[in-house]
Amino acid sequence: KHPDRELHILINENFSHVECFLPMVDKVYTFRRNLFQKMLGEARFSFFSAFDQVGSDLRELLSREYSKAYNFSHNKLAAHVLEQVQADEAYGILYENENYHISGLPFRSLNNSPEAPSLRDLHYIDYLRLGVGGPLTSVDLDFSLESSQRCEDLFRQLGTQYIAVQVFSNEDKKTLSFNKLAAALELFCKLNEKCKIALLCSPSEASQLGQLSSRLKEIEHRIVVCESNLEEAWLILKRARMLLTPDTSIKHLAALSGTPIIEVGLGSANSNFTGAYSKNSMIVSPRVDCYPCSHSEDCTKPRRYCEQQVDADFIGLLMFKFIDQMSDIHVLAEEYQDTVEVRKGVVTKFGFFSVPLKTSLEKGALEDLLVKWMNWLSVFS
């Protein structure tokens, strides 16, 4: 929308490693949020040390003048930081005149403000896009990520035909049990005799994969544990035929790389709202009343009912058909429709939309879904 303007972002220092995926950004500033919060809460730090630290970290940022500033983080701490930024216009959660308020209708709706409609029929990314007033445009991102020696060793083990599987998420309630995942992978290997399986994990997760590996003895010759950082994971995904994943950041890397995705939404995952923004995605959701549950809270049920609804054979069959028999997936979805819903991701010039896979979905029913979605979009644009 503003090709002649520079784009600067401010991110938590803990996520500075994502800079390699932001070639369109002219300047990245980092903020030591964990240190700031520690300084606010621990008695060994002087009263104003936290504010002095912020001023030191952001000295260059605060010395600049901006035409527009946006708070994408939706928290009050960021509102106080944005208060110090010299900008002609500011949007999102702001702190002005000793009060918090939210500027911009999409941001108000995203933050459940009473001033905005309470429905949530749009994808998170579309709220942000509409918040900045930009059209949906395809961006040709040119990444020049160099492969590491570890990555090259993994490629030699994987060969040219493999799928990727992300096992873990930030919350256990979002993941399939090891037994169920192992059964699904074994069935997939029986149906597809060529593909190897890249089990993706961060260095901190590698030790936990032993329990899953012990359940995969029959197909261990086709399993490659891929301990990798974010850049290496992107390179592995780029060559994979598909990714099976719970709700976690890896799915967004796969969307960025164009890799087909099967996303199993469990627990607090709200895949229609924060799912992979991809036209090559398939979203599996359990049919239980308690799904999705509250974010960052333990499951309150005696058993994880959402996980029990997702059958291992269904996942194994879905993986196989996703890469070998795509035309039959709607039949599989109908066979298991009492326990799960399967939706196909669609990216249009208006944004992201997901369509339920049903052989009985008539044209009129689909039009009703689209009209509802377009009406919701028209609230903002």
C-alpha cells in the first residue's frame, strides 16, 4: 500500500530469530521484555530501573518519527511503549490521557471490545490486514536461507520423497497422544510405501521423542528425527510433500513455504481463526461441545474428549489420500462426519475462508456460508 515507505517492527528479543523471514522489513528492533518484567517484580532492582532499561533498548526507535504506528501485540505493556513513539497516527490498543482505548474497528473486534460486533468470523491475519487498511496481495518473498551441514545430513537420510510431522505444541492438550499418532503413521506407511517421515522437533524437544520412537518399531527404518532450528525447519518443510501438525508455529512456516498442511485442531486450537493461512490446508476439528476450550488452561474434563474423537485410522487415511487420492477426501470426511469436521482452506482476494468437505454440500448452502462471510467482511471494508 505504501511502497515508498520504510517498514520498522519492534519484537520481543526472544523471537529475534524470525528476522530472516522478514525480508520486507527495513529495520527490526528488539525489546527485552522478560528482563523488563523481572525488573518490575523483583525487589533487588531499583524502582525506575525497568523504565531506564526500556529507554536504553529503544533509544533509536524513540528518536524517529513515523507516519503510522500499529500495536499488533494486543497488550497494555505494548500500549505504554507505543505511547512513547512519535507517530502521526496510531492504531490498536493505545494508552492516552491516562486511559486505555482501542483505535480502529478491526482491532476493537479482535480484542472483543464492547464497541465492536462480537462475532469472530474472520481469520486473525485478515483482522490485522483490515486494521492497516491494506488489500490482500500476494507477496513474492525471496529467502536466501543457507542449508546447514546438519540439514544436508537430514536430506540424505530423507531422500526426495518424505512427509513432515510436527509432534509437539505449546500445550499438551493440543496434541495427539503418542499411541494414536504412532498408529496413524503406521497405517500411512502401509498405504504409501515410498515416503519417509521427518519428525520435526526443536533441540529442547528431541529428548521427548524417545517415547514416540519406541512405538514405531515396525516403521523405524522410515523415520528420521529432524532436530532443527527455525531456518532448518523451513528448508525441510519446503521439500516435504505435506505436513501433519497440531496448532503450533510450524504450520505457519509451512504455509509460508507452500507445503500442503493437515492441521489437527485440539484443545484450545481455533483453526478458523488462527489456522494456517494457506490454500493448501486441510483442517480437522473434533465434534465435541467443549471444543475449543480456553487458551493456556488445563483440560477440565476427566479425559480429553476432543482427542478421543479423532480416530487414528482416520488420520492415517487422510494423510494418504491428501497426497495420493485427493479426489476421495470428501468421501472420507463424510464417513467420519459424526466425530470430526474436515474443512478445506481457501485464500481469495478478500481473505481466508474454509469450506466444509461434504458430498452433500449443495451450491445454495455454500453460497449461504459465503454470504455470511462477505457480510462480516463488509463491516470493516
